[in-house]
Amino acid sequence: MKNWKKLLACLLVGLMALTVFTACDASVGAPMSPKRSNAKSAEALCTRFGVTYDKDLSEKAYYVADWVVSSSVSCKVYPNKPELYRYDNVDDVAKTYLKQGSYAYAFDSMGIGKGIGGGMGANDFTPGFGIKCDNLDANGTSDITFVLPKDGTYPEAMTKAAEGKTKLGVAYVVKDGVSYAVVLFG
């Protein structure tokens, strides 16, 4: 009986060691995180849209990426869709700015960028990702959804935002080892 207990103990130790070594990939189970870009990582986007890389726009894109990951419970990836959805509420002020295309003011109103950079600055950019905003409810707030495309995909919102623009900034939201692009055009 004594040998049987020793064998069982060895098997359990071996099983525990095996589980440690099989989960060594840092992306597995890792929380969402923002990731900065540089000119090299943005090269495919710049080539695709005929624009130049802009470091300041990339920093603003990073503010958005940081805001997206700040509430991972409101983020969702649906099967068979190449997007990451980030839900939140906005007030009437932010919604009005969004409708006017004053994205820097809208994002400032939503708290994007304030914690890590002091705000979004001038309204000199257009998001290359989808933003959906519902009607105001009785409390004066609306549901808002940011729809971030998987890196390497070019949805209609991105193509439309690129029209007439000369520069691009990008950052990424990484969830479960997959990168989703936060693209801004200026």
C-alpha cells in the first residue's frame, strides 16, 4: 500500500509539471493589452491606402487601444466575425461630437486618453474603425460600440475614412493572441 501511495504521488507531481509546461505560451489566457505601432508595423496599411505613417496619430490610436482594454468585460469577439466589439455608454455631449465628426472632442468626453496622455488634442483625424451609437435613453445616455477589425482586414469603415487623407496612425488591441487594429487617418 505504501508503494501505491508513492506511485500516485509521483503521478500527480508529473501531471502538475505537465500542466505548467503546456501553458507556457504567453498569449494563452493573457489579458487584453494595448500595443504600440511603429512605421514598420504600419507599412502594409500605409501601402494599402497610399498614406504616410504619423507617430502622433499612432499615439492617439494607442490612447483608444488603451481605453478599449480598460474594460475587457465589455469586449466581445463573435465567432466567424473578424472584429472585436467594445461596448460602453456615452452622454449627449459625446454623441453630438461624434455626429459632428469632432472625434477628438468626443473621445475626450468619453475619457479616452486623459489617463495616459492628457487628451486627444485637435480634431484632425478620422477613425478607420466602426463606431455605432444608439439613440439616447431616458437617462440621457446612449450605448456606443467600437468595432475594431482584425489586423490585416480592411473593412468599409477603414476604406471610407482613408479617402482624401495623407497620413495614418495605428495601434493594436491584442486579445487571445489576435491583434485588432485601431487606425486613425489624418
